[in-house]
Amino acid sequence: GYKRLLCSISRDAISDFEDVYEDVTVLQITASKDILRQRLQGRGREDTADIERRLERAEIPVVAKNLIIFDNSKSLEQSQHNFISLLAKL
């Protein structure tokens, strides 16, 4: 039967997946720049320069044939609920 696979990949690998598989849905998880900066700073894994590079990269549009953009800027509880609902629809 038909099965779905959920995986996390680099945006650079999207076209490779689309070349190999017929039915690829790309889910881009985003957050506002300020929220993303706060979350990255809160993790304490990257210095300010690294965080700014990640923020710049986050603004580069993702290119995919079937793209869904998920806004993860809300509270953790609301984002969890919305994300699970989205996955259930897929």
C-alpha cells in the first residue's frame, strides 16, 4: 500500500527528493525574525554572528513544487496544536 514518509532535510536537498519521488510535500516551518532570534539566543548554542547568519538564511525563499508554510510564531501550546492538526490533514 501507499505509505508516507516524514523526514527533515536541508532546503538544498528538496529538488533531489522531488526528482526521485513523485509525491513530495515540503513543509517549511517559519517564525517571525524577532521570535526566531529570541529562541536561538535562548538555546545558547550559537554566538550572535551565527544567529544573524541563520536569520539571513531564513529569509531566503524555499523553492518546492508543493510547499506548505507553517507559522511557528505562536505560543508552544498553540503551535503544537496547529502542527499536529496540519500533519493529520496531510
